[in-house]
Amino acid sequence: MAQWSRQSITEFDKSCFILLVSFYFTMIFFISQ
């Protein structure tokens, strides 16, 4: 049970992290121009 919830949380965090990082770099790209 704990392993399943930890795995699902890890997948959720990974997708959120990728989305956040792409948004962050997009903002930096537009600001630097």
C-alpha cells in the first residue's frame, strides 16, 4: 500500500516538475529577450 502510494506520488511529482521547469525556462527565455 505504502509502496503504491509512493510510486503514484513520484509519478505525479515528476509530471508537475517537468511542467514547472518548462514554464520556468520559457519565462526566462522571454524575459532575457
